Amino acid sequence: MHHPPKSSRAAGAFCVIVTLLSWSTVLLFLRALHDDIDGWTANGWRYGMCALGLLPFLLWRLRRGTVPMRILKAAIIPAFINALGQTCFGFAVYYIEPGLAGFLLRVAVISATIGAFVMFADERALLRSRWFWGGFLLVIFGSIGTVLFGADPIAGATATGILLGATAGAFFGLYGVSVRYCMRGIPPVASFTTIAVYTASAMVALMLLFGERHGAAVFDLSPLLATYLVVSAILGIAVGHIFYYKSIERLGVAITGSIVQLAPFLGAAASMVLFDEPLTALQWVCGFIMLGGGFLLLRAERERPRSAVAGDFPMELEDVGDPCAIAARESAGESSIAAALDDSESELAASSST
């Protein structure tokens, strides 16, 4: 089995900590901004700034031919789903506190699991795993508990925020499935860059249509709040995703995924200090139940049987579009994913013609 060197593990530890801190702070920044700019404006500027930084790299790679031109078509559906999730995500903190919103985003596990069962045959092997069913049920009951055991009654703005947070989580889960299905054979960073640029186009268009003063309200922000907006864009969108892929390269999917599960807890703890968020003891218990469910799901995924493919990171055809699998395969020095996909498709075509 391939074991990364100590230097690689140290770099991986640094990358996963950066990812964890990045994703733990995004809801806090948005909450700090919600009294001064609306959700349309926050989403439009955050993604717009990110796209301006990423677009030159995408154009450079397309010009050099290091990524296929089909990426421009393949990214449309994932970007559409991501845009829907980002819209709900950006507005959730206008109705509920960051801690509860962070826990509700764990709903992504449920929608991602259901979508994977529908789209990928190899994922259905999890239906026979007791670890999977245990983790899945813990996530569901934990999610319900974080909503029901809150200090405030579920009505009005609170109900709207809960609906937005849960819907955002559901779309983010489907977004992961769509990336795996649509972005087959395309390197993960290139996939993320293209999807981010498309998502930014949608967010900016919605800001111009519905944002306060068509997004110009951002110019009234104080220097400190303007800094929050810029930092939230850099940390939450660009840095978080890129370091996430880098940590997978060095530490693997299971360890990275386990550590990132801690993001809602860091966000909730910070929200208690910064915004006096009244998370109850039972909500914390349910949050830890969700965390335990996430660990069980990761264990089930690690034990999932896969078809044998050369190397320490086996993949089936469905896995070829999975950014996590691609990153792991690339870190082992394997041949290109596109070549693996072409070979697999040729074999399928040959078998179907006989």
C-alpha cells in the first residue's frame, strides 16, 4: 500500500487545517455583513471577485490545451445546482444564526447519498453495509434534533432560515453527485475553476436584478466590513476548495473528510462568542450525533468494495469524475484520468457490440 512520506503528511495536515478554518468562518463573515448588505449583493460580489481571480487560469489552461474544451459544456449542470445551493446558503444567515445554519448544511450527506445510489451502480454496495445505515440514520436524527431542540420556536423567520439552510445542504449534496457524473476525466482544480466562473456569472446576474441598488450598496461598507467581504470570498470559495483537494492528495479522502466534519462545531462555538447564539445543550448533543454519523459513513465508504484497477487508489468507471478519486490517483503518479476513462469506455463499447 502507498504511504505518503512524512513531509507529505505534514503538508497534508497544514492543508486540511486551512480547509477546516476556511469553511468554519464563512457563515460568521456573512452573519457580520447581513445588517449592511442583502444576500444577493453578498453572493454576487463574493463569487464575482473569486471568478476574476480564477478566470485567467482557466483561459490559460484552455489555450494550452491542458484541459479539454468539453469542460465548458460539462460544467453547466453542476454550476446550476451550485448556484441554487449558494443562493439558499447566502440567505440562511439572514434568518438564523451561523451555528444552526452550519449544522443544517450536513443535510448534504442525505441528498448526496440518495443521488449516488440513483446515478452510480458501485455506490449501491453500501446498501448492504451496517456502518452506512447506522451513520445515515444518525445524520437524519441528528439533523432533526438540531432543529427541534432550539431555544426559539420554529415559526416565521426561524422557519424560513431552517428551510433555506436545509435546502442549501440538499443542493450541495446533489452538486457533489453532479460533479462526479458530469466532470469525468477532467482534473479537479480545473473542474472547480470552471464551475466557480459559471456560478459567479449567475450570482452577479441575480445581484444586478434583485440586489439593493443593483449591488452598489457594497460601496457604503466600512473598511472593516469590506475586508470581511473580500476575506470571505477568498477563504470560503478559492482557498477552502483548493486546499481541500491538496489535503486529499496527501492524507486521503477518509482522514480529510473526518476532519472537515468538525467545521460546524467550530463555527457554532465561534457564533456563541461573537453573536450570542443560543444553541441549547440538546442541539449540541444532536450535533455530535450527526458527527458520529458522518464518521460511520466515512467508514462505510472506506470499506465499500470496488472493482480492481491498477494502483493504490482503485476506481470504477463511475469514479473517474469524482474529484476526490482523481486527486488521490494523481498523487500516486498514475496515468491520466482521461486515458483511464477512454479505455473503460472502449471496453464497454466493445462488450456491447458483441
